[in-house]
Amino acid sequence: MKHEPLSEKTSKQSSAQKLIIRFLLLSALIALFLINPNFSFLDSETTAHHLNGVLKYMLSISLWLVSASFINQLIVLLLWERNDNKKIPRLLKNILAILVYIIAIAGVISFVFQKTLTGFWATSSVFALILGFALRDMIVDMFTGLAVNIDQPYKIGDWIMVHKGSADQNIFGEVLDINWRTTRIQTETNTLVLIPNSLLTTFAVTNYSRPTIPTRMETTISLEPEVPVTDAKRIILAGVKNLSDEPGFVAGKEPEILLEKLSDCGYDYKIRYWIRPWTGIAPTVAHNMVLTSVLNHLELAGIFPAFPKTIVFHSAFEKTKNYKKDHKGVLEMVPLFKPLLDEEFDALAQVVDPVEFLPGLNIITENEEGTSMFVITEGLVDVFLKKGNREIKVARLAPGQFFGEMSLFTGAPRSASIKTVTKVKALEIKKEHLSDILANRPKIAEELSNMVTRYKLENESNLQLAPAEKTDKQLNEEHRLMKKIRSFFKLPNN
């Protein structure tokens, strides 16, 4: 069962109590009107007649006004405070209330005082004309607010951007209220902005909440011309897809990478992605995450953003393709290899194998034999574990991350299946690539076992253990793993 918030219950109870009070008062007035009490004075029948007339007028006027008050309160309870009508602008409520009271006043004039309404409406028109000249700006605001409520280009709860000119002057925020003169907007910085309704007709307004919440956002990045367009698009796309599971991003909407134009910087690529603005994530936060992820993917591929430049050629221009990040730089980013010396990184970088995989392929399969690990330099892969007869996705790996380390160091079967999401480029490090390094410096086996054990325990997220117990487990795991490494690489025990 869905429970109403306490504040809503209290508000409804208060409205119900007000309605009951008005109903009782209206019932009492109707009863008095029907009874039609008369004053009688022995000394003066004229006085009694005047008092009875005044009483009748007062009862009739009160009956009309209390009826109007009762009807307004009934509308509040049955219409404005319904669960599906929580975002009704105050302007509409006020207009309807005024109309009810105007009808009540017209009823008093027509039925109580027995006067024609022609004079009333004529007087009202003259008064409205004079008042209109004096309050023309306010009236423009009011009618603009009324038009907004009727046309509803935006409503309470929508997130909008008011374009005031330059980007730094634009106002982003959630519509809190639309009253007689102003629209109230609460910005991302939790400040309140009051915009006169008449000004909103002169500015363009973007509604991010309509027609649907998911909204396509765009940003642009420039790369050097020597980076092949196909490579650039693939790497940027992988960077954006890496965020598909993040809160606020729409996983079902495929991002797009378009070559927008050739600029002074180089090639400008437009990045299009889908988010749920403000209801899931702020656009500025999403923009930051997209650019950060894309730049990380580009950096690991050895590609950096382009900047404005002036080039003077004194000879034939030769297009260079040297934009790839060197193998040594990638290997140095792998925490497991932190114990290696600089010359050992150089030696390993010379022998590792660059490999490529198309999207949708299994790089390794759970429980199969293997003696190598992979460091991703470009693209995305998903990690799957078998649960009964089905595979469950447990992680996504991006450039700079690695997998297969236990098979490399101990020859253990693969502990998970790795499937490519996009085209993937990686460095494959095999047993024979490390053999010479370990043979020349056997003591490194202990340091490597420490790093591998620490990484393994972090992945297992063994948070239930107390610090002392975790230390004991880590020591035991390091000792066991070091023995496996020595045995696998046939190193001496001492």
C-alpha cells in the first residue's frame, strides 16, 4: 500500500476541517433564512421593520458569500489537493477563486438588492480601463502567466533553460511556481530566480522535461588531422559507451560520434549522448564525465586534443602516423608491474604482442587453459561469470585495465569470460615474456606475488574480515601464490 507523506495528510486534514466549518456556517445561515426571524417592538413598529429588513439583507449577503467560500474550499479539497494535481500553479487557483467571488457579488447585486447588472459591468469596465493604464506591466505579466498555464510550454516541476543571450547568462533550473507576475525557478546552485512573466515571452525557453525526460546532449572535441577518422570515432565511442551503466545515462540510446568540421585546431568531432537531465544527472556533471572518459581513452591510445596552431611549411609536408602510445608507457600504468625496474620495462615492452579483437568476440573463456594476461589499450570489454546455466555480467573494463593475471603468473585456468563490447586493442603478455626477467632477478617473484595478492583481495572485496584477519589472509595468500609463481617459472626456492 502506498502511504501519503505526513505533510500531505496534514494539509488535507486542515482543508477538510475548513470545509466542515464553512458547511456548518452555511447550514446555519440557510436555517436562519428559512426561519426568517422577525424583531417586534411594542414601542415602535417602524424600528422593528427596519431591523428586520437589515437582518434579511445581512442574511442574504452572508448566504451568497459563505456559499462562495464553501464552493472554493470544496474545489481546493476535491481538485487542487488531489494526488495527481500537486503541481497546479497558484495563478490558476487564484483566478478560479476570484471568478467564484465575482459570481457571488453579481448574485448579491441582482437577487439581494434587485439591481440590474448592466451598471455593475459598465462601472467595472471603466474601473478596469483606468486600472489597466496604471498597471499595464503587471497586467501583461498576469496575462502572460495565464497564457503559459493554458498553453503549458512548461509546468511546475519541469527543468528549463531561459536563453538570455550568452551562455554564461542563461538560466537553468526547475520551475517551482507560476504566479500572477513571476515564474519562480530554482537553479542548480539551489538559488531562487524570479523572472517576470512578460520577459519570458521575449526569451527562448528550452524545456528539458518534454516531450520525454531522456534528452540528447552534445559536446565537441578536436583532434589532430593525422589521427585516422575511423580510429578517432572508435576510441571516442568507447569512451562514451563506458558510461552507459552510470546513473542518469540512458543505456538504451546509442551515442553518436560525427565528424563535424575541419577547424583551425584540426578535426572537430561532435559527441552525442543521452541522459535524464536533473532527474537523473545534471547536464554539467554528465558533460564532465563524458569528456573525462573520452580523454582517458584517447590518452591511453596516445592521442591528445588539438589546439589552434600556425604551421609554416618550407618543404613537402609528410603526414605522420606516430600517434600511438608506446608499449612501455602502457605497461608502467599496470599496478602489478610496479616492482619492475626501468630496464625491465624496456625489455618487456620490446617483446609484448599487440593484439586486436572485433566487437562481440570472446577473448578468453572461463575455465579454459591460459598462460597470458591482457592490458587494454583501446575499447571496452565485459566480464562474465557462470551461474548455473547462464552467464552474468559482473564488470566492464576500460583502457588501462587488465585481465588474465592469475593465468600469467600461476598457469591457473581462466576465472572469467571476457567479451568485447567495441573493437579492442590490447597488449598480450605471455609467460615467456616474463621468464627472462624472473630468471635474471628471482627475488622479484616475492614482490610480484604481493602485488597480485593485494589486487586479488581488493577484487574480492573481503570487507567482512577484521583488519588483523585480513592481514593474516593476505600473508597466507602471498606465500601460497609465491610458491606457485616459483613453480610455474621454475625458479629456485631461495
